[in-house]
Amino acid sequence: MSTGQISPNDQQTIKAACDVRLRTIFQSGTPVWIIDEQYDPIGPIWGVNLVCQGERGRWMKRRYRYDIPSDTLQYAGEQPAADSELLAARRGGKRL
């Protein structure tokens, strides 16, 4: 997980704000694993890749962008997750 050019305190603040927005999308107790997060100073945006169950029950890899100045979360697409990717997310991802 890359943090770019931000201080650890700023990183924690941004991650916490992004997690709050993500929790408005997923019900409490829903299995969601964050597999990658990174700071993009050009946006500035906090990018998040995660694994969750899609509408039809299939496991999906989703991308979100948290726009820091506007305090908004933007959906950036999804694709099916392979069984190996789901297993890796469960083993090494951060539970939302």
C-alpha cells in the first residue's frame, strides 16, 4: 500500500474519512477486504481497491476513489475476482 508524499497523520485522517464513506455503501458485517490503497497527489485522491460480493453473489474486485478536497467517494469500476484473488484478499487484506 503506497502512501506517496503525505505525513502519517494525514494518511490516517484520509484513510478514516474514506473508510467512513465506504461503510455507507456496505452493510455492517458484510465481508469486504481492502487489498490496496494509494495516495495520488495530482487529484489529490485516495485510491482503494477491495474485494466484495457483487449483486449476484459473485466475488468482485472494485475500485473507488476518495476525492479528498470534495470529501466524496467515487465508484471506479469492478471486475470478477478469481478464487486465488479472493483467497489472497482474505489472507492479506484489511477487513473494512
